[in-house]
Amino acid sequence: MIVVIVHMIMKPGTEGECIRLSREMTEESNRETGCLQYATLQSRENPRSFAVYEQYVDQAALDSHRSSAHFNRCVQDGVRALIESSTFEVFVPIS
């Protein structure tokens, strides 16, 4: 299993567009073979702060996700332009 966690601070005024794109991305991603869970979260304290939690069966499933049409449309051509700052980490279970 592979888990990806992304923390994003969005540019002021872009929260609504981030939510719209994230809903589309979540719906499409959760249909992917090999995606165990994909969720986007918004902070209660700071509405510009978002987190994405992704869980995949293996690296091949993550690679497939990153090459999907919806990833390119929603993330590459969408959300990335709205981000003020972000961090991205990949985790694996401790055995």
C-alpha cells in the first residue's frame, strides 16, 4: 500500500474553484482500479488550507492515477494554478 498526503494553501479567492475541481477529482479517482481511497479536506480554521489523502494498492496504481486524463485536467491544468504553497509526501506502512 502507498499513501500520498498533500497539503495546500490556495491563493486568496480561489477556494471555490479548488472545491469544484476537487469534487470532480475525488469522484473520478475513487473509480480507479487500485485506488483504495481519495479524499480532499478543507480546514475549519483556515478555508484556504486543503489536504488531499490518497491511498493506492501499489506504485503501479499511483502511476496510473498520475497519468489519467482527470489528473491532467483537474490537477495539472486546474488546481496547480491556484496553489500559493504546498507540500507533498509519499508514505508506506511500517512492517
